[in-house]
Amino acid sequence: MPGNSFGQLFRITTWGESHGAAVGVVVDGCPAGLELAPSDIQFELDRRRPGQSRITTQRKEPDTVEILSGVFEGKTLGTPISLLVRNTDAISKSYEDIKDTYRPGHADFTYDARFGFRDYRGGGRSSARETVGRVAAGAIAKKILNLQGITTHGFVRSVGRIVAKKTDFDEIERNIVRCPDASKVDEKIELIDKVRREGDSIGGTVEVITKGLPPGLGSPVFNKIDADLAAALMSLGGIRGFEVGMGFEASKRKGSQVNDLLYKDKEGKLAFKTNNAGGLLGGITNGADLIVRIAIKPTSSISKVQKTVDKWGNPKDLVVKGRHDPCLCPRAVPIAEAMVNLVLADHLLLSRTARI
Amino acid sequence: MPGNSFGQLFRITTWGESHGAAVGVVVDGCPAGLELAPSDIQFELDRRRPGQSRITTQRKEPDTVEILSGVFEGKTLGTPISLLVRNTDAISKSYEDIKDTYRPGHADFTYDARFGFRDYRGGGRSSARETVGRVAAGAIAKKILNLQGITTHGFVRSVGRIVAKKTDFDEIERNIVRCPDASKVDEKIELIDKVRREGDSIGGTVEVITKGLPPGLGSPVFNKIDADLAAALMSLGGIRGFEVGMGFEASKRKGSQVNDLLYKDKEGKLAFKTNNAGGLLGGITNGADLIVRIAIKPTSSISKVQKTVDKWGNPKDLVVKGRHDPCLCPRAVPIAEAMVNLVLADHLLLSRTARI
Amino acid sequence: MPGNSFGQLFRITTWGESHGAAVGVVVDGCPAGLELAPSDIQFELDRRRPGQSRITTQRKEPDTVEILSGVFEGKTLGTPISLLVRNTDAISKSYEDIKDTYRPGHADFTYDARFGFRDYRGGGRSSARETVGRVAAGAIAKKILNLQGITTHGFVRSVGRIVAKKTDFDEIERNIVRCPDASKVDEKIELIDKVRREGDSIGGTVEVITKGLPPGLGSPVFNKIDADLAAALMSLGGIRGFEVGMGFEASKRKGSQVNDLLYKDKEGKLAFKTNNAGGLLGGITNGADLIVRIAIKPTSSISKVQKTVDKWGNPKDLVVKGRHDPCLCPRAVPIAEAMVNLVLADHLLLSRTARI
Amino acid sequence: MPGNSFGQLFRITTWGESHGAAVGVVVDGCPAGLELAPSDIQFELDRRRPGQSRITTQRKEPDTVEILSGVFEGKTLGTPISLLVRNTDAISKSYEDIKDTYRPGHADFTYDARFGFRDYRGGGRSSARETVGRVAAGAIAKKILNLQGITTHGFVRSVGRIVAKKTDFDEIERNIVRCPDASKVDEKIELIDKVRREGDSIGGTVEVITKGLPPGLGSPVFNKIDADLAAALMSLGGIRGFEVGMGFEASKRKGSQVNDLLYKDKEGKLAFKTNNAGGLLGGITNGADLIVRIAIKPTSSISKVQKTVDKWGNPKDLVVKGRHDPCLCPRAVPIAEAMVNLVLADHLLLSRTARI
């Protein structure tokens, strides 16, 4: 497969360049009979949209979605759902000067290496604008999961070295940094403001917790839930790491400190005393919360002068113009949620075929 | 796809339960004309084999591979290569007592949840024995890469909190813990010996570095090299995290500290002053070393008493018998290398179709 | 995979309902650097368009294609090519009366059986309008093949029992029935006119011959060229049979009458004295012309009264209104060519990976 | 995908050369909990085996299947089922003389063209021996279908120009030519005997009818049941044509003669007065019998002298030695049934995901 599709039974194909005519996605395999309105999708796109707050890029992209197929009289038909978002803020003028220059941290050089040339306007296909299609498709996956009582909650765990200690889902959308710990909000925002004033950027981590999953989702051995989630999330731009549950910390511990012990809970259901595994055993959901975390690098586009070269190897002093997020994390939250939802909706369908 | 295949053009399908008749793999898509002998595969299986040293499990499994198809007169035919390894140490007797008991950290409960029942002998399909097929297939991928001057080097970066500082490839196979830093070997071995004496286990990290990759490998957007590597490595048992290059550390830094600057090197080639990105930009190789790291949890099977339940929810005091690795890392090295090689061989073939 | 994608390395995903907002296709895997203009695609869409002549439906659908992504400065980027055609003649009014009635020969009943409901306007997804996406994508595949000197020629072999004896490629587009035998054109047109006047329809066969193929295309064993072509062509609506080379006639013959004997031709190349196999041996091209043929049923929509039932089983006397092709064959020619070109472009890319 | 796998959710990968160590198949995606014994598979292999009667090849291949994985305590585990059949009659001696000669009608030349060399012993991978894996896997698919009351019945419709008129399922296995019309059995056998005495071979057609299918199986648009069946059956060696229902005959008829009219039957179910469509509308089952037919060419290996060339183009007079079926049809019956069952089991699983 050429690389722009993801998922098996619930399968998406995204398309579009940052400054082309439009971006979009085709969702194939959505079961028939799901109620779906444009507003379901628009809601998530609005959470992803630039210009939401002073700590995100100030680009104006209304990102209005059009449903072109697959829905009839408010319900999905079981046929492909084609979603289209026109590019409106695509002013290519400012890109002439980087046409032949390789921006550090960007895919300019590698796209040239692979394809022989590239659409240099705004990063072309390698732009985060590609995630519009993912978020739109994820909104449909979310509806499928919600019908089963499954809910996904993304948030910014850390910005730089400032880490949220509490995990209060109600707090997340109350603050512009999507931090689940009210006591850390100001600190995070101040750090982002500070690096922006410096013409720099800052990394962080986003965590996604899914509640309400039944035990038994996940296809051994190569389509374990964690393998699929890792692929889903590492396929986003600027991600440098992925972990599940206790994550890298588990590599420092003893087995007696890491194993989650089973017991029978008050309702007579099997449960776990701890959740170091993050909801998975052997790549299959165990009924506990599914917990994943990704490391997001600091935005590559910074306004500090950087030394680089053009395509012929001539040295260049680069100052990236344009309006960029000083920290990718707040807007990454709905994107990460979308990828998690896409994986889980796919596995929910796959699980229907596990037994005779 | 049901979950036991991996890769696109170089595609493997593994099969087999820990205590079934055999384990194996079918490799489809290996180009015709590659010289291949059983010894190429046996070499890697021997690196993976139990009983290599006093810090690995003492089980005796000769793991002799048989090539059943796809090779004729010493060369691959372009047809599927079927590889078979008989299970010999499969003494099922000791598993009767865990037939109905859910071992903490194992997939017993989740396989029951998914499939309704399970082969309880030695973990069945969820056993690390499944990786025999991966390692055997990876040996073929390695030969393809080697022909292009691409070499993959895996090693144990850390055991518990003991971290190798130096990365000396020549040192790795000289010591039983596959540590690339001679000054840390004894410390790591002592720690493993200590937890074993305690009836416990210890986690660690394995790193894989690939040298000699041309720029331009990787299919945006969902089959970025890092996305495929994450899927490949997270699909192994007991892995809790994955990172590329600077990894999670990048989430704590500023853009000016993380971006790798380009320059023209002495031979006139474009190169990078640092390699924080781990060899990838936009998921495509940039010609620098590809660097990935995985977090491995401590072995779940420990001989300390653990509280758990059986399938009916009755409390059980479990002491896991049998012979287990106190630390999974040393034997995980050839397995992780195999997965990296499988991904890269696949992308090497895919890259042949990137341009008209 | 959910069913709306086709191909492996050159992979298309079509979407759209007959009377929805639009129909379209995403082409993933087109190599970078191919020159591509909207007119390349429009040319083929115009060959497929309704209202071309008095023997096709008189519906007016300009079917203007828009390239939304994947092309930059006149060349393909190696990223997905999204193609959009708005539906303009989609007057749904006339469909209210068949909302609950099952038209004989149509997929009304089976879509309800599968999905629980359907878009009843103009057949929804089961409409031949879906082939707009196939033809648009096929135009790109054709360009790839033409660069290698490979050309595909489709034509109407027979209408009813009137069979073209000669195969003159130059004649095909000179007549409205796309017949390659000038001496049969009038007879075929008269038959079509006659059945139309009767309110009836007529079947026929379409043949596609591809010249210039190198030996060696085709992936044994499940992706033989004939297997992939059969899937490609049988996936069109209204197709009842597929054959390659001598086809069903071979089932009546002896081996000594069917085997094509090899010889060395004047240029010293291996060649075949006959081409009963239609250009394939073991599913792999042998350098001779590739010849396939499909049986097309008579149009299901006829204006004669037909007995049927509605969804509750009540008997209905149905008269299909609207404007329908009395014979599907002439417009099926560019569609069949497109499917053949899609298969061959895919295999051309696949063949790059057959040898080390 | 490299070509040796088939199916989506119920997915098989076959492997093996005619004169290699073994042939086999891995079945991935079989739901857990299906009762499965080696005898279920052996039964179908015995129907396919050479040497069954005087009109088949007299080679002796016991073809004993071994289940290597995926079954535990008599039931499928939901993990891959690996099936192995050792090659026993693989006497390669007689193949030295055709090592460099291209046999007419065989894939010798095209395998060389694709892969650069080939396993020349008995056709290697292009041998019909590859179908052992298909038949073994098909036996599992059959069990899944039988549980739902779905039964598949293959038979030899015609040998040369001798066509069975009656379709009596009970008659099929009573005669060695698997003819469903007792009045045509002797005629067919005599014809086969005659061509064998002449050192020649004869073609024929095999038909497969499936009863008991629910309406609603089939994934529009590219995975219509007829498209998948066509791919499945055309991927067999020696097949020159495929048709469904009325097939090519429909291309000669008028719509009013072909459309199947609906009515409500005595039990109140929707049904069709005729079954010209062969059980499908829009590629989805309509509840009527599914009817497909394939054209099988006469065996390419004949003992008459044939003119051909070697790989360097030198003329050769070829007499194919060895023991070959004078007519492929009788042994093709279980193979064709297997392919039909594989497609239908896959679609039965897929249909579980069609609705929310």
C-alpha cells in the first residue's frame, strides 16, 4: 500500500497538500446506520483549528467540512464517506524564498530525496494540515465508540519540564493549554509565552486515556492494540516517542513492582489492583483504562536565525517567517484523540470476527 | 487482515504456539536471486536461543530451522519462503496447574476474553517463542540490506537504572548482556544475578542503530519509517515504549536545541551537524544513522508469590515455576534487530516505486 | 479492506453516490514526476460521458474533473491524487416512486439486505456513475503505461448475436458503437435502435487488447494478471463473464489445438506462433498481446412493464422511467480500458521488486 | 502484497514448489472455537489427490496433512492454522531434459522472464501441486459455511463438447468424471480415454453451485462476490474463462429475457422467478443459488511431439514425459469448490461489520 491509508475494516485515506486546493479524507468501512451530521465532524475540526487562542498560530483557517458521499438522510450508508475541506489561507507568496532551502527539522530535504522534487509551499504534504483529514475521520470513529460507552480523553501532560500531576478530565477544555491539572495551567502558558518571545519553541507530551473498553479488543500478534496505536501516533509529524501505561519507567523496575495483580471486584468482575500495563495484556484490552503517551518535539519552525543549506549545498542563514505554534501540544490533543479513536473503532469491528 | 502478517512488499506471516508441534514463518515477496543458506538463518536463531548464558533461561531448544520452499540451488526463487522450527522442549506437564489461573503480566485473561479459551501451555501464541519466526525472517531481510551496505546493530542500552554511556559495536557480542559499554558490563550482570536470586526480574532498554541507509526511504504519511518501526517493535511482547533519536528527551527541550542543522560535508554531500532526529525527517530517512530505542518491562514470570485469581474469580497464590529469563533484554537484541531489518527491507523495495 | 479500494502499489479508492454531491477517486501510489494535466483525465471522462450519441442515454452530465491534490507544477508529487466530479444532473424527483420498490436486475433489494437501507436515488452507490472515478484514475495509469510503449485498445466485439470479425483499431472511434469492424457497424446500430424502440435493451461483449507489454508482469499465484483483470472487470456492474485469449472455446478443444508453440523470431526474440493464451502463461505476460473479453448483460432498466414487489412484498407493475442506455457496451469501452490499465500500471510497479 | 495470499478476514497464504520439501498453507483469521480435525482436511485432499481413477494421472501422492498450529483440544484457537503436506513422489530425475526447454502452454518462459531463473522440476511454483494448500484451507472454510447451512457443490459441466444437461448433486461423486448427469457419464469418460490414447488432452468446464446463502453477502464495489470469485478461480492454473449465472449467454439476450422478476413466496419471503443472475445483484447475494462456471483448457502436457525452443532460442522437438491428467476437470472440482468456499467464508465474516 502506498502509505496514505490507515486501518483495516474502518479504513481512512487522507489526501491533500498544505497549499493545494483542498485537503480531505475518504472513510471506507463505516458501518451503515450510524447517525452522522456535519456538525459532528465540525466540532472536532474546530478543536484542531489554528487561531483558537493566543498560544496557537494566528493563521485563519475556518476549515469548514463538506460531506460529499456516504451519508443519506442523516445516516451512514455503509459506502465511502468523502470529506472535503477547502484551503483558504493558502497564500503561497511567502514560500518563494524557501523554495530551494532546506529548513532544519522539516522534511524538505527528505521529500526531495524520495520524490525528486516537492511542493515547497507550507511543507506540502508533510504539513500538519494533513491531519485535518485524520481529525474529520476520527470524529466518525468517536461516534461509533460512544455508542458502546467508550470515551477518549486527550490532554497535555507536560510542556517542557512542567508536568501535570493531577488528571482532571473536566479541567482540560477549560484552559487554552489543555492541561488536566488546574495548578499547572499558568506555569505552562507562561513557558509557552516565554519561548515565543524568544523566537523559539518548546516540546511536550500528550496523553490519551480511553475509558469503557471491553476486554478482548486487539489482534495478536502484529495488530496488538499497542502496536496499532504506536503506528497511528508515530505517523503524526513531530512525534519522537510513544509509551503505554508506565512506559519507559517500567524498564527501570522489577517485575514485582510492575505486574498488575488480579482480583474479583465488588460486582464480581475480574479487575486489576494497579494499571501499570495501561489497559493491555499481550496487546489485548483487559478492561482497565487504556493509557498512552506521546513525546512531541518542539516546533521546528522558529524565528531565530538557523544555519542551513539550499539544495545545491550553499550555506544559508534561515529565518522562518510565517505564523507557527510555539508549542504543538494543545492542538495535538484532538489529533491524538482522533488517531486513538480510529484504531479502537477498527478493532471494535475486527473483534466481531474473533469467534465462530 | 487478521493480525499475523507484517510488511507490504516484503511480507511475513508467523504462526505457531509455544507448545504446539512447531513454530514458523512464511516470507512472501523476497526478490528472486538472493543467495540464501540455512546457516544464514540459523546464525540469528542461535543468537536468540534460550540457554546461551547463565543470565538467560536454561531451557534447551536447539531451534533448528528447515527451509521448506522458495529456495532452489542456493538462491531465492521469488516465491514464498516457508521456514519451520519444531518445538522440542515442549513439556506441557508443568502447565496443568495454571490451566485456569491468570498469571499477572501475562495475556491469559485477555486471550480468554477475546477467543473464549486458550492454549494455556507456556503462553500458547502469546509466548515469546513466536519470535522465532520473526528472527528467521529477519535474517533474510538482513541479507538484502547488507547487499546495499546497510547494517543494523542492536544492543542493551540499559538494565534497570544502569545505562551504557559508550556505544562500541565491537563490544556488544563480547559480553553476555550485549552491552556496548565495557565499563558497564559487570554492573549489569550483577544486577541481573541479584534479581534472579531474589526470585524477581528487571526491565531495561534495547537500542538499534542502522548505518548506511540512503536518504529517501519511507512512505508518507502512515507508513513513515518511524511509524512502521513503532508498530514492528511494539508488536513484540513486553514492550512498553518506543522512541526515535532523542526521543522523550526532545519533549523537554526548545526548538533551537533540537533541530539538526544541515551543512555540506567534505565529500560535498548534505549532512547534519547533530542527529537528534535519529535519522528521519517527516518519516523519511535523511542519510544519518537511524536510531530507535524500546523500553522492555521486567519479565512477568517471577518466582515470588503473587496474588491473583483463577478464571472463576477465586483468589490464588501463584508461584510461577519453569525457567525464565530474569531480564528479557539480552535475548531481545536479535529480535529487535530482526524487526528493524524487516521494516527496512520492505521500504527498500517500496522505494523502487517512488518515482516514474 | 472494506471494498472501495483496488490495486496494491497503484491503488485507487472510489467514492460517491449517483445523486449525492459528487463522485470521485483518490489515487495513491502514483510515482512522482509524471506529467499530468486535467485534460489527460477529461479526455477519458468525455469518452465515458452520457449523451455522446443517439444510442446512449440522453442525460446531460458534463462531468468536469477537478484535481484537488497530488499534482504540482504539472507533475505528480508522489502523494495522493484526489479527483472530484460534481453531480449536476442529479434530479432526484423521479425516484420517489421507486423508493420502496425493487427494480428487477438492480441492486435495490441486496443493498437493503446488506445495509438495512439505501440511497434509492438513481441506484445510489450501485449506479454506473461510480465508474467516473475508475475512468479518471485509469487515465493516469494509461499515461504511465504509454511511457513504456504499452497501449490498450477497447472495443465492442459483439452486440446481441452480431459479432465483429475484423479487429481494426483505427475504426473503433469512427463509429458510435465502437465496433472495430466497419462492415458490422450498421447492423449493430440498427439492433440497438430496434430494442430501444421496443422499450427493451440488449447485451454484448467488450474486448480489450493491450500491445507492447514486456514479458514478466504478474505475481503468482493469487495476483496473476488474469486473476487481477478478472477481479477488475467483474467488479463493474452488469458483467456476467470474463475470458482471456481463446476463453471458453478452449474448454472444447484438445491440447494440441490450444498450446501456443514457441519459436525464435527474426530479431532473435522468443515468440509464439499463435496466441490462444491471450498473452499470459501462468498468469505472467509472455510478450504477446494481452486479450480479454467481458460479457455485458442487457441494461436492466427497460421501459416495458415488469412484475416485481416492494420492500414489504406487495406486487408492483414497474415501468422504469428515466433515460437509459439501450446497450451498455459502447460506453463500457473506456471503463473496461481503465480497469485494464489500472491493473497493468500496478503490475508494472510491482515488477520492479521481483528481483534482487 | 506479494501475491501468495488471498482473502481479507479469512486469509490464506500458500507456499511450496512441486518438487521442494513440502507444500502448505497458513490460514489466518479463522474464528476461534471451530471444531477441526485432520480428517476434515484430509477428506478434501483425498478428493483432489492424483491416482484416484484411471482417467487421472497415476502419480502416487498420499498427501497426508499435518496441522502444525492453531488448533488445541480439537478446536481452532483464533490463531494461524499452519498446514503441511510433505512432497513424497518428487522424483526430479525426469526433469533434467526440460531444464532449459520451454514447454508450450507452461509458465517456464514467463517465470524465467520474471524471476531470472526458475525451479524447473515439475513446474516448481506454477505446478497445480500448489493447490494442495488451497484445498486444505478450503476445507476449513467449508466447515464455517456448513455451520450456517451453506453448502457448495462442484461438478464437471462439460468435457469437450459433451455437456451435462441435468444437475443431480447425488450423481456427482458416483462417477469418476464427477458428472451430475448420469446419461452423459460414459460419453465423457470415453472422450477422455480417446484423447489419452492419442497422446492428447481435452478441456472442459466446471460449475459450482452454492445453496443456503443469506441475502446481503458482498462488499461493493471492488469486492463484489463475483469479482472475488473471479479472482479466486482465475488464479488457478489453466483457467481461461469465468462466468456467473447465465454468463456469456446473457450478452446475446434482451433485458426482458434476462431480468429476474421478484415475487413473494409461500413463506412470505422475497424470491426470484428465474435465476439468470446466478444469485447476485450488484455483487451481493440475493438469497438464490450462487452459480459460477469456469472454462478449463486442455492439459498443456501432452505426449505428442511439439515444436518449441530452449532458453537460448534453439529449436527443440518436445515430448512431455511423465504422467499427466488427460483432462483437468475431475480433479479441478474440489479445488474450485475450495476457492468458492474461501471467498464465501471471508464474506460471511465481513458481513458481520456491515451495520452499526
